[in-house]
Amino acid sequence: MITIRPFLLIALAITGLLTAGCEGTQAPSADLILHNANIYTVDETKPWAEAVAIKNGDIVYVGNNEGVKQWVGEYTQQQNLNGKMLLPGFIDSHAHVVMGGAYVRSLSLDTYATPEVWLKQIKHFAEQNPDVPHLLGYGFLSSAFGPEGPSAKMLDTVVSDRPIFIWDEGFHGGWVNTKAMQLLNITSTTPDPASGFSYYKRDSDGNPSGYLLEVTANMAVAELNLITSESIALGASDIIKIMNSYGITSMFDASAHAFEKHLFATMDQLVEQQQMTIRFAGSIFFDAEKTLTELINEVKQAARYTKNKPYKIATVKIMNDGTVEGKTAGVFEAYQGEPHNKGETVFSQQQMNTMITALSKENIDIHVHALGDRAIYETLNAIELAKQKYPDSKTGFTICHVQLITDEDIARMAKLGVIAQSTPLWASYDEYGKAFVSAEQFSRFFRYNSLKTAGVALSFGSDYPSTGAGTLGMSPLFNIEIGHTRQNAGDKTGAIQPNKNERLDLASLIHGYTLGGAIQLKMQDSIGSISVGKKADFVVLDKNLFESDIYNIHKIKVLQTILGGATVYQNIERSRPDYPVQ
Ligand SMILES: [Zn+2]
């Protein structure tokens, strides 16, 4: 034994050395290699590359065509991209897939048409959906029917065999047919929940005429079982597919609002049916009916429930004002023609302070809707206070939309490390919104370049279904072009949204749609750039964005979308769901 021992030690040492030598010269083989590509990595240490290697869904190599060869093994799939552009998968940092999913398969009326046109659209939709037991739609302008509102009798002329419910454009009133009223048992003796606000519109004899206001409309939607977790999941899977077709691989769901009770069931169903072809981070909406303690418990519970799921819900969404077009965004200077209307903030400064401080204490991420300069100012006051109180809190702060902001608050956002989230297509010339604000306010719309220059982190998304451009509004390329030109897509001679200096450079727009979104989601260690160790999420584009005519960027085709190394979209035949894509 004694004589053998040194020999054994030497033998082991040699074996060890040999093994180490093998590993040094030959890398383990990759599952997939994409080569001969124009790769813009969004990784500032190595912005451009030619090839990537993927193993187990992760990026294991980023470099040139020569270097990637060491990753080729017997079973490695290789794809020659023939010089096409490869980018990190896009991240939509603010959309409503669950809320949108509830309606995407329903009838969308052309809001600015006439009652005659709407009836034709309704008839057509009913004919196209003969097997749907109850029909759902939205989008008519209630004022088009005069003070009496729309009637069941009118709807009966086009659909009488099954119930139909149609929301007005603001989702405040519902138009139903006689069949629906029968099923809901709405008669002359049915009491109004709150007369003059939540009530059944009636004729001179007191008979309900078929127009349901506020709570009565919501009750009808619930009782007719028009929206279920199943129907939302179907719609949500349509939206996810459209997102994939635009190169999106991750998204933030900025609350399900009225459909929050369906949130988990919808998500679980998508996972079960293998429709979750996107990385999904969601949020819990803080509405006035919840106490702060209830909200915190709900978010903690959501975070626990989704901890080991392929989707995560752990952020709070707060709505702090409305919109400029609705004259409800909180602004410092009153709206034009309404000297006393400075919009609304949903919460008082005191309430915002309490809320944001309490959430900071719990390290919960916060996403605040604030469009107007006053709403942003008050939100930042609350964040400043919370940061003083809990300087070590891990809470991430995002203000979404950021339509109108002061110089002082741009500097404050940078100082406080608050992310500015926005939808670049809204930065096209705002012919409609112009009438509501002063020229000075108009010149401070969507100040992306000032925000960037000040050092504010930017993230971009669609706000679907409220894009203002239908499903096309989900396209990052469409948004990138407009964020860069501040004109309508493709419209070289069209009006430019002031201030022209707020045009944002392409690299920053791409950053906002990739790494910027990842930072907002706190996922920058795993997504957002093409770097070794991150997830293999990519989009392959027909043309190099940086070499395209800027007015043609929206026309660049997405050829392929890859999520964790697996192709989730390929532009062989551009197939889309069969509802009208706007
Ligand atoms: Zn939104």
C-alpha cells in the first residue's frame, strides 16, 4: 500500500490535468447557433456582434462567426441569418393584456360613425358569430342618440334571437336588446340603484328602454356572464400572439382593472394551455375600495402565489390622474376655455404620501399613472418623502405616460431614480389635444430627449388597448419611428410635435424597448440585452434599423421572434386572428 500511494496520486493528478485540458480546448456544444447576423446587443461593453450560441435557453456566446464555431456539436442547430438584424426581444413595459383580452374578440364599433352604421356593424358581427350565445361589443357614442339614448327596439331589428350588450365608448352605459332585458328580468318595476346616476333609462310610461347606466350596466355584464376567465384567456392569447409577431418577448401588465378577480385564473389557464409565449409581469390595482393594508396583503399574496410560476405579479399600480383629452390630467395651468379646470388628481398629496411611504416600507414596486405636470409633481413629492423615510427601501418607482412635465421635475426624476415609462406613438403631432392646452403646455408634451439627457431611465410600451392606434400601436417599430420623428408614421412632410428637440435618437428608443424595460421589471440580469448568461430572447428584423430611411422604420418586417431559444413567431405566412386588426 505504502509503495503504491505516490503512483496513485500522480495518476490522479495527470487525469485531472487531462480533463482540464479537454475543457479548455473544446466547449460544450450549443443547442442553437445564429450566425452571419447584424447583431445589435444593447450591451454597451460589446454593442455589435455576428453570432450567438444558445444552450438550455440561455445565451452562452456572443461574438464573431469564427468564434462561435467552437460551440458547434453533433446536435447543434445552426441558422444563417444572411446579414439580417438581430436585437434583444422587445419589452412592452405597459400594456393591459388581461383587460384587453376581455374585449379583443368582441365587436368594436367605429365610434365616430352613425347609429345606422353601428346597426349594420352589429348585424354583420352577429352573422359572423352564429355560435356565440350572447354577443358583446363596445364603442358607440351615446350622444349620437340624443337625450333618450339608444333603445332595445333598434337593436332588436338586427339581433333578436340572443342577448346582446354593447358598451358606449367611455364604458359608462350599456345598450341591450329585448332578449337581454328579458333574461335580466328588467321591467317597469325594477328599482334604479341610484337614480340619475346608476339607473335604467325609461320611456314616458316608465318601461326600461334598453339603455343601462353605470352600475346597472356592470350588473348586466356580470349577470349575462359575458366575460369569464375562459373568454379573457382566449382574448389574451390572441394579444400575446400579436405581441410575438411584433417581436415582443416580455411585458408588464399595468393592471387588469375591472377584471382583476379573473387575473390569476386567466394567467393559470394561459400557462396550462401553453399560450404563455411571453415573460409576463403583472400588477395589482389600488382602487378606492381597498384599504392600504388590504392592498399590501393582496400584493404580498400575489407575489407568493406567483413565486414559482412562469408569470410574476408583485407590483402596485396607482392611477393618479386622467388624460389631457378628457381634461382630467392634473395640470398647473388650467385647460383652455375652462379657467377653473386644472384636471384632477385621484389622490390628495397627503394620501399619496401615506400610500407611497407605506409601500416603500414593504419594498413593493410602484407604477404610477401620472400624465399632467401637477400629477407628476405631487407623485414625485410623495416619492421624495418616502425615500427620506426609507432610504434603504428596495422599492422601484415608475411614473407612466409622463405627457407633460416641468424642467424641475425632469431633474427630480433623475435625482430620485424614478423611471419614465411612455408610449412613443403618442409623441406624433397632437392635432386633437392641441385645443385643450396653451402653446407653452403643448411645447412640453413627451420630453423624451430632455429626460434622457438629464439621466432619467426610459422604458417604452403600448398601453394596449388604449394605444390610440389599435393593435398596430403594440408594434415597437411603429413606436420607435414616431418617437424619433415626432410625426405620423411615414409622413415626412407632416407636422412635427413640438418641441422638435425632443426627438429621441434611435439607440435610446431601442434601449427603452429592451434594457430600459428590463430595468423597470428589475430583470436586467436576465433579459434586455444580448449578453452571455442572459435568456435567449431575440427578434430578427428584415433590415438594419440604423440604415433604414427613418420614415420607413415602421415598415421593417419582424421575421422571427425567439423566446428562451424557442421560436414563438416566424413570418412565413403572416397569419393573424380573424377579428379586424386596426
Ligand atoms: Zn395603461
